[in-house]
Amino acid sequence: MSSKPSLSNEFVKGLWENNPIFKQVLGTCPTLAVTVSAINGIAMALATTFVLVFSSLIVSLVRKLIPTQVRIASYILIIATFVTIVDLVMKAQFPELSKSLGPYIPLIVVNCIILGRQEAFASKNSPFRSVIDALGMGSGFLLALFVLGSLREIFGSGTILGLQVMPNFYEPWLIMILPAGAFLTLGLLMGLSNFYVTHKKKIEKENIIQEYLKIKAT
């Protein structure tokens, strides 16, 4: 019987191996919609991570009490509770940011990253392991949205986190803050990600062949 991955592996897999955006291509709707700036991407990712972590904890704690027939509805109810908390807190404490993110905070309820982790992981694992998994996936989501939002803000506005980084003579690319810019940037990032993975596998294969030839020669 194979042992479960270590807790560190459970966390790290969300950053790259199973990154929800670059690898699983989940949650692309808010990813494309809110990343006109880095701060929007960070806020969206942190809100999603909060909901993901606490819903995973609760689902894992009550997983044996939820009848199979109503498990999805139960997960959605739990998720909606934490989404409501996030939405109300953001409206009270960060009204401008809440207005900027628009309806995408309430729509976290149907974010397939969160519901998918409840069904695939939290409902089958211990609370602590589920929280670690959620933190890893949330961190991977944060990384993806920050990179995407930063690139769009830099080229679309000449700033990052509101600070000017481009020279005064730079002419912002309007397309980068439009939906087309979101699709273009995400596509390029996913292409680079796939190229890196393919290149890495090619190098590993070549190394294995070289090692085999060395062993055979001796």
C-alpha cells in the first residue's frame, strides 16, 4: 500500500505541479476578469484562499456526517457561508477594492477550484492535510493572478501596485487592460509553462540515455 505524500509535497504541488491556473486551467473566469492590476489579482486570490482553506477544514471535519446524496449541496452551503463573510468584510473595510472586483467575490461560491478541492481532497483526508492542500492551491492561485495582473498593469498602465515603473515617454498598451489582453497574456504564460515542462522532460530523458550509455560502455 503506497504512503501518502508528505505535508510539504501537499503544499508545493499547488504552486507548480497542480497549479490551478497554469496546469488545471480552473477558475479562469475571475482570473481573466479581475487581473487588470496586480492589487486586484492579490485581493481576489486572498479572498479565494480564505474561502478555500476554511471550507476545506469544515468539509474535512464533517465529511463522515454528510450523506453522499447531498454532499455537493452541503459543500456549496459551507462555501457560500465563507464567501458571505469575505464579501461583507471587503465591503466594510475595503469598499473601493470590493467595488473594483464587482460580482466576482460572490461568484467564488461557484469557483471550480474550491468545489473541486472539496470533492477531490477535503472529503477524503484529515483536516490538517486538507488545510495544507488548500493553502498550497491558494498560493498557486495567488502566484498566477499576481504574475498575470502585474504584467497587464505594467504594460497596460506603466505601473505596478500603483507605483510607476515605466519611463514617462512609455505609451501604455490599451489592449492589456481589455479582455483581449487578458486572454493573450494568460495564453503566453501557459505556453511558457508548457515549454518549460517539455524542455525539462527532454533534458531528463537525454540524461537518462547518457547514463545508460555510460553504464553499457563499462
